[in-house]
Amino acid sequence: MGMFKTREPRKFRRVSIYTDERREKLDKLVNDYKREINELPPTEEDYTQNRFKGKFSQFTPRTQRFSEGGRGMIKWPIALVVIILLIWFMRWLLIGEIPF
């Protein structure tokens, strides 16, 4: 009964067209070995978060202000009080009295 049989979907298989990972790993191993025997100069350290930390904020004025703490955001308790006051004001406009 082929009518009630559902087929399994194909599994995803990524085939890399433009890079050769095996070749890159081999080159890395060869370069690491040459550095161990001092044929190549030592390289800079690889990617670390500390290397790039804070670089974006140096180039945009808004992030500079935020990191310096010059202009703070409104805090949630203050926003809550403002919302309650606005609701009371709207009620006063519509009804004409302020309940307490």
C-alpha cells in the first residue's frame, strides 16, 4: 500500500564548494610545526573577544555617550508613576473629577 506510506525527507548535507577544509587543516598543522622549530615567526594570537571589546563604541558618538553614562535611560518606576498620572489626567479631562 504505497498510498499510506510517508517518505522520510532527505537529510541536509552541506557540500563546501569554494573551500577545502582538509587542505586548510593540513596547512595549519604544517605552519604550527614550522613555528615550533622556529622556521616561521610567531603569529599574533587568534580571535579573542578581548581584542575587539570596546572598539565599536570608539567610533560612534551615541555609543560613546552611553558608555560614559552621560545620558541615562528613564527608569521603570518613574515611567510607572508618569503613566498613572497620565491616566488620572485623562480621567479628569473626561469626567471632571479626580478620585482618590
